[in-house]
Amino acid sequence: MAKIAVLGSGTGSNFQALVEEFGDEIVLVISDQPGAGILEKAKAFGIPTAVEVGGADLSARILKRLGGVDLICLAGYMRLVKEPLLSAFPNRILNIHPSLLPKYPGKAAWEQALADQAEVTGCTVHYVDAGIDTGEVILQEKVEVLIDDTATTLHARIQIAEHRVYPQAVKRVLKKMSGRV
Ligand code: GAR
């Protein structure tokens, strides 16, 4: 059985999709936002939580909490992961991003897609490296942009795809890791 930690800053809908698939393999949730919905959701599931707010040594503080963890899933985590965390988890940190990377990295990717008048966008699960949404792609799903889409409606449809894709991608990575976990 793998031990997975989830890092998030927001409402935690992707975290919930992961819990529904992986249950008690999710052993810890860390947020940089003390009031984040993801923490409330984790508590409701009985999963231990921690808050680590920003600061120069954030990645080092997070690393100290991850003894025994095999895999880190970023789920709406709006900060860059840095050293020493990156080197401690090589190919063991995943992120979900609301676009078909390499298109629209960074914040509010669905708004970028609308501003670009894209006909198709989607979501991507990728390995995390030192860049902003630059790591190797694991899985993507397309989402059509509708003519009357607003930022809210488009993001909502992308999130439905995210909740399908993230558990599938994590399964794929855990399978690759098996033998080591
Ligand atoms: C998700 O749409 C995720 O793709 C996005 O934040 C949202 C979090 O929602 N992440 C990024 O934009 C990262 N660059 P959630 O808290 O409901 O999972």
C-alpha cells in the first residue's frame, strides 16, 4: 500500500476525487491556506492535516512532515515546489493543471484559454520539476470550449475532467513504482 500526501490551497475537489479512489492510502493533507476547504474536507474524512504557510524555507518545512510518504499529489496547490523537496521525491511529485500543457501554464489557465479564443482546452497531470507547469506529461483530457462559456462554466467542465484524469494518472504512476512501494 502506498502512502500519498496531498498539497492544496483551495476547495479540494481534486483531493476528494483522489480520496474516493485511494481511500486510506492518503495519509496527510498539507495546505498553505489556514482556511482552505481542502483542510475541512480532509478532517471530514479523518485524514491528518497540517498548515505550512509561505516563506523561504517552505519546501524544507513540508519535507520534514513527509516521513514515510511515497508520493506527493499537488491538488490546486498554488505555490512552486522547490529544493530540498524536489530532490527528495524524484518523479514522485505530481500536479494537476487546468489546460493541455504546454499551453496556458500558470494561473487561471481556463481564463487564458478564453482570452485566446481556443476551441479546445483540457487538463493535464504531469510530474513536477523546478519550472512552472513544465514537467513531463503523464495524462491529458480534452475539454471543448463552448461558444457561450464563461470562466466559471469552462472551469467547472475542466474540473469534471480533472476528477477523472487525476486518479487514473496516479494509478499509472503507482503501478510504475510498484516493487518499490
Ligand atoms: C484545479 O482546477 C486545478 O487544476 C487548479 O486549481 C484548481 C483547484 O481546485 N490548479 C492550478 O491552476 C495549478 N496551476 P480544487 O481545489 O477543487 O481541486
